[in-house]
Amino acid sequence: MHRPPSITGIDMRLSGFVATVALLLACLCVLPGARAAGELPPVGKVTFALGPAQIVAADAVARPVQTGAAVHEGEQLVTGPDGWLHLRMVDDAFVALRPGSTLRIERYAFDAARPAASQIRLHLVEGNSRTVSGKGGEAARKSYRFSTPLAAIGLRGTDYTVRVFDDITRVSVRRGVVSVTPLGEGCSADGLGPCSTVLTRELTADLPHAYIEISAQHPAPMLVSPEQDPQGGAAQNPSSRPREPEAKSGAGSYPAATSIATVGEVIVDRVVDAGAAIPQPPPPPLPPPPPAALVWGRWSAWAQGPGAPALTSLLSPDREVMVGNDIFGLLRSTSGPLALPTQGVFNFQLANSEAYAVFGGSAQAAQVLGGNFGIDFRQRSFQTSLAVQYPGGSESLQAAGAVQFQGFLIADPARSTMNLQGALSRDGAEAAYLFDKPIAGGQLLGAVRWLR
């Protein structure tokens, strides 16, 4: 005789079903994509903390920072007005975060077995950060990026500093090379690795006192020399900072077997009372940059307003007039023997520039956005290109020509889209030229200086 199931049997089967569902839910909760940030493997640790600072997880929960704290992918590190943080990453990279800064670790996948397969992206939202690249950044340059709200920065074995303030990004280099590209066409904000566009600029440690600047108003990278901003280097790396490790010569980071506490005189692995003062000896003064061997001035009729001084104010017994155009005159130092290289092919870095668009006798400021300059000393030839923007238009200019007697640069009209004449410094380490090009309703004129 068939009997209906008992209430007890139904309850038991229902309880088993609930238990099964609960077990499945529990399993889902521990899937890798659902783990809390604190359960993810750390990508680095705090080796020094001083003053107010905190770590903000991906879910916006903040926790105070102390020495030894682990940091994870997806977290933000935030320092207060007097806060300092030092990080040692899993690939031995070093990151210093200075006061009033926010750094987001967007991606830090270091593959110890295959460093070239690593993927790293750090984003400085605001403030000041110095980075010494580690094994991941050095081996996986095509998938390493340090970004800001305005720029993507790539590297080649580098010790560099990035500063973000007032819709401005500034990048300086102590060792190695960085490439700086404004975000926009051809360089997306969510990309991985460096960008390469017509506006990409490189900066090397050969110019330790200079920096590249990008601003919201002028997104094209501009190289600012020490002559233009004598205090720029000090603002990038303030002398009041706690002691930081120095990168070894010729390398961007420390060997894996070397503890940070053994590299130079550093304190980043010591536990420091946040209220204690850190006595710091004054840093040795940086040597002043050498004076420019090539300078230009403006003829008196054009010497009003900001820009190069009047040419007459630059004339002296130790300078010779080399070339001139309608606005500028180019002078060269006579110090030292004339000893130009006779071998080698060299690419030069853009150091500084000045340009104007002249319409009906009125000059309006123009901007050299970037370019390149190279010399084959054996062939005594040069090639150069410029991107110039002026009110109402822009120009892409090219020129090629010969390095003539005593270092004069003369363009070949058949291979050039601009008139160009210039000179090399007496040792061949600098180059400068004046250019002009007819434009609709006027003329484009400028002066450009390059460093080898």
C-alpha cells in the first residue's frame, strides 16, 4: 500500500538541498576573482613609513600604514602633507612616495621564472614619486608603464622621478632613459606599456638637471633646461626627503641577493617612530650645469616681450656670430679648440627652442612640439625634423644637408621643406640652427638647440 512521504523525510531532503546550495555558495566565494584584496598575494611591502599615510583597498576601505605592511594590486597608497612611504616590490623595484601623493598599483604581475612576461602599471594620481625599476620593469619594458592623468611613461633601466600638480606632469631622470607621451590619439589611458607617437619625447640621464613637462593647456611634451628653470631639479627631488637608496651605476635596480639595508646608507628597512625626527646631513650640492656653447638673441626690432634677450646684450669677446635670420642671431662660444668628431653617427636631444609666426610685421608665439636631429660625422651630413604649432595652423618640417667647414650646418634645398642654417659647438656636443618657412599670409621663424 502506497504511503505519502513523511514530514520528517521531506525535512531531511530539504535540509540536504540547503546544505548543498550553501556548500556551492561557499565554493564560489573563494574563487580567485572573488577573493578579498587582503587574501591576494602581496606585490610589495612598506619598508619605511613616516607621518600620516594610508592604504586604500579596491573597495575604498582604508587602513593605516606601518612598516612591514603588505601592498596588493588594485590598492592606492596615500600620503598626507607630512607623510613619506618607501616600498620594496616583489621584483626588487623601489618606490618612494613623497608628501601629498596618491599612487595606484593598477597592475603588478611579476613572473620570476620569466621576467620578460611580467606586466606592470603604476599610476600617480597626484604628488611626487621616485621609482627605481626592478627586474620586471627592466626585462618587460614593452609591458611596463608609469602613468599620470596626462602622460604614459616608459623606461629603459631607469631611476626617475614623476611629479603631478595643477594639471601638470613633470618627469626627470637620474639614471637610464624614459619616454614620455601625452595621453590621447595613439596613446590610450588604459594601455599597458609605453606609447610611441609623433609627440613622444625621450629624456636621458645625460640631462640630470632637466625635466620634461606636459600640461593640460599644452599637452605636447616640452624639455625644460636648467637655464629655463634653475630650481626645477630641486622641486623634483626635495633635499628634505628621508634618505633613499641610490641605483647602482649602469643598472636600474639592486641585485636580488642584495638587501636594501646594505645598499649605501639607507634607513628604509628600519622601524621608525612616526613622530621622531630623522636627522639628515645636508645633501652635497649638485654641480652647476655647463653654460650653453650656442645661444641666440633677437634683433632689437623684435626683442620686446618674453623670449630671448636682445642679441646686442649677448655679444662678448668670447662669442662669435655664426648665422642669422629676420628675428634671430646665433652665437657660438670661442672657448676651447675646434675639435669636431670625424667618426660616428649620433642622435641629439632637443634642449630648447623658440619660434614665432609673423603676419604683417606682427609676431605671434609658436611652439616647437618635438622633433629629431642626427649627424653622421664621417659623412659630414645631418638630418632633422620638427613639428611646429602656431596660431591658426601647424607645420611638419624636414631638412637634410652638410656639416661644412668649422661646423656650419647648411641645408640642401632639394631635400628640405624649410630654410635652415646653423652651427655645431666647437667640440660637436651641441647643435643649434635657425629656420624659416613661408606660411599662408606670413612666415614661420624659429631657433632650436640640441644636445648630444
